Amino acid sequence: MMSFKLPFNARVALVEHDASLVRRYFLQTLLRHALAAVLVCGLCLSLPVAYVWWSRGYVADGVNWFYLLPLIDFILMFPVLVAMACGYLGKLREAGTALTPEMISSQPRMTVGSPLDTLSTFDLCAETLSGLTLGLALGYPGPASFSHQQFKGRIRISPPRSFWLWRRMEVLVTGAPGEPTQIEVRRRFGLEFFQVQRGEPWGAVQTVAYHLHVEVKRRHHTLQLARREHELERAALHAKLTALQAQVEPHFLFNTLANLKYLIRTDGDTAQSMLDHLVGYLQNALPDMRSVSSTVERELALAGDYLSIMQIRMGERLRFRIDADDAVRALPFPPAMLISLVENAIKHGLESATRPGELLIGAAVDGAALRLTVRDNGAGLSDQPGQGLGLANIHERLQLLYGERASLAVEALADGGVEATLSVPLAAREAA
């Protein structure tokens, strides 16, 4: 409802109302009461006339005098109506508020914009309109009685346990895809139409519109905070993944450059081959440190260049084979994980073995998962310090990227050696 309470000792400049609007207000007040008198007296008159006509078959004498009752009522109520209208205008003037068409309308309306989608806005409006807070703000003894039509975006509210034609309001939520959602609050036609309008309908519309605006703004702010928190979490995740991927083993580069320096003096062709594989290795390894996504093809190429370099260094002690179909090679795969398994197999399995070894890399699709396997026939699992650091790094990155949908399994083989299997979920379109 509208309130004209002012702070203590506050001074408000008096305002002058629009003369044409004032005349319209007085005329509207008189006509509405006159219409109400006609309807009420007509209803009261029709019942006895109908009874007499039905029981006696004629209209009783003196019934025509009842037609003067609306005129008598209007004459008696005229000064009262004028006094009520003047009192309302005086309150507005003292409060420093100019008269507006909405204040004297029995069916005012107001529109509120919503940044949310239509369905979310409708659910929020239904939740707000059915609450106790709004009911008390409207002067109800409890929560508003309301009905809704979700597919039409329409909600109707009224005081609890009230007559269905009394103080009803309607909220209409509209919005096309890609366009802003609009909330229209309006007062529906009711019996208060015949009252002297003193701003109650307009005050109720303002109250409902204000509460909906506050709740929409609060929900939008909450969603923005959640979205920002999600973006910060993604940024932190990306930074953590980048830091994990950047843990490059420097000894491999130093040892390779030292071997390359020696081969340049002793075997130029082998040195050229090692240099070519080193360039290929760096071309594939450096982008992996700056991205979160790669492909099976690029990861296999990185592992192939690495193993070619290690084969030159180890000679007959290392053989390797890569088995993957062309369709599998095109699938996305996290960077720098496969190479960590390959490095781990070389360092802790084949280099420490006294016999020639072989390393096999396989990539295949198994249901809705992509599996990459690294198998060697080296020394097997051992308790050497640092052997589990690379595996722990891979496991942590898998948890950050996929949660429980990805896995890393390391298994000792019966005839010696180790088999490590990386399993990551496929995207929906690839799984199909």
C-alpha cells in the first residue's frame, strides 16, 4: 500500500495537481458510485418485482417509486464522495506528490525487466508471490492465495479467504528466445472499481513490482557470483594443470645434448638423425606445456621421437613399437601424460635391466573410453625413490580433468615388466 508517513519535522514543498486530472478524478468518483448505486438498487428491486409478478401475476402499485432510490442515494452520498476525494488530494499535496493517472485507476499496471530466462523468471515470481513476506507487505493476514498457469506465464494472487472479485492481481511473464524477459504486474477488475480510488491499487502494484524486482536482482547477482566463482575455479585449474605439465625432466635434454655433441665428432649421420628427432620432440612437447588439450596423434609422435632418441643412446638394448589406428589417432587426449608413462618405463624399467628390452604403445577405443597402454619387459616394479612421482602427477591431473571417470592402472606382468593403462572418457559425439 502507499504510505504518506514523513520523517519528524520534515518539510515538504506543496505541489499543485493538474487541474484536468483533478476534474477527471472527481467525475470518475461520482460516476463510479452512481453506477454502483444503480446496480445495487436494481438488483434489490428486481427480486421483489419478480416475486410479486410470479405469485400474483401483476406488478404491485408503488413499485415504480423504488426507481428513485439510486437518485436518493447519489444525492445523499455526493458530499461524502467529494469529501473523500478532497481528503486524498490533500494528503498527496502535503506529501509533495503530484496526482498521476495510475493513482486514480482501478486497474493500474507496471512492467519490470528480468535478465533471467522466461522459465527461471516465472519460477522466481511464483516463489516470491506465494511467500509470507509479500502477503504481509500487501496488508494480507498471511501468504497470498494464488493460482498459476505456467505455460501461459500467468500468476493470479488475492488476499487469503477473500471473495473472488475482491483485490485480485495478476502477474504476466513474457519473453521470446533471445529477447529480454518482461514481468507485467497489473490489477484485475473487481468490486473495488466502484470505490473512491485513493491509490490502493497503484500502491499494491508498486509493492508487488518492487518485491519482484528485488528478488530478480538478487537471483541475478547470485548467478553472476556463481559464474564468476566457476570461472575462477577454471582459471585456477588451468594454472594448476599448466604447472603440472611444465614439470619437464631436464636430465633428458642435458644427456641428449651431451650425446649429440659426442656423435657430431664421431658419427655425423647418427648425430643428424638424433637432431631431427630432438627437433620433432621439442615441436610436440613445447605446445603441450601451454595447452590443456591435445590429440592421440601428437602424443604418439612425441613418444616416438623420444623413443627414437633413447634408441640411439641405448643401442640394441631398446626396441619399440606403436600400434594405433588412424581413427583413434584423431581423438582428443590430455597432453604430456603418455610421454610421462614412456619416460617412466625407460628410466625405471628398461635402463636398469641387464638384457635387451622392448616397449609397446597401444591406443584403442573400449566402449565409451579411450585407452592408451604402455608395456615394457624391463626390470618391473621397484621401490626406487622418485618412481611414483610421475604416476602421482598423472593421477592428479586426471582427477582435475575428469574426476572419477578417468583412471590410471599400473600392473606388474607375470613374465617381468610393467603395463600402465590410461583410460579417459570419450566425448559424446565420439562415443556415438
